[in-house]
Amino acid sequence: SDHTGDLQLQQRAVRTSLARVLVSSGTPMILGGDEMMRTQRCNNNAFNLDAPSMWLDPQLAVTHADLVTFAARLLRFRQDHASLRRRTFFDGSDHDQNGLADITWHRDDGSVADGAYLNDPAHHFLGFRIDGEEVGDAAVSLYVAYNGWAQPVLATLPASLVGRTWVRAADTA
């Protein structure tokens, strides 16, 4: 088997998982070592066993320095964007009358996803756009695209606001 390819897939899965957690609403539930591929070797309660196999190996931070850097950048991104740390849940309304709902869900073609799209298990792509102005975010709008399929998906971004352009902040691929 191709161990290099396997490691690359694992690292991409870690980046995707970290990104998904850090752009989600609520408190990010991450564990020390997640950013460097730490494992508890299938022990869901590592506090019940004091053994070297459960200890955090600082060498992992060196081995997976690129993942540690990626996690640090995502944490900074979350800190810099108030729209990712809202105190109220989204309801799909335009509360500040700027023409954008607080959140909209999107298909891979950039159009708004309807119930039929969201309920169809054949669709592996989902994007969402958050109106940052509602909470005083420095970014007028944030867009997150998620491909839950093993194959690449060509995604079209929703139209940007007049005078604005999209800028990629992170890419887990």
C-alpha cells in the first residue's frame, strides 16, 4: 500500500475536521493533540490509564508541524471573525436589512439549496454564507464550502456583493 498517500489522506481529514469544528456555531470541541494527529489508540477515556501510550508526544508537533500551523491559523481566523462566534443561533432572516440573510445554504452551482437538495443523500456538497455585518464582523460575508465526497467537486461561489470579491482564507485539500 502507498503509506505516503495514506498519510496525506489522513492529514487532509484532520484539516477538514478541524476546519469544520472551528467554523461551526458554538464552542469548538477539540482535544489537545488533535492538531497534530494524536491518537488515544481507541481509548475513549484516556484519563483512566496513566501509560506512555496515552501521553501527549511533543515530537508529533514537529512531525506534523504543517497541521499545527494550519490549526493555529484557523483558530486565529475564528478569533478574528465575530460571525463565527455568534451569541444567537441563525434563523435565515435578514436582521440588518442589508439584503443578506444571517445564513444561507448553497449548492455546488452557487445557488441557494432548497429542502429537496438538502434531503437528497446523493448530494455531497454543502456551502453556507454568513452575513458578517449583522454582528459587526470585519468581513461583510463569510462563505464555507464542504465537500463530503471522496472525489473533487467543482463549486461555484455565490455572487459577491457589489464592490467586494471573495478571498480564500483556508483550503483543507
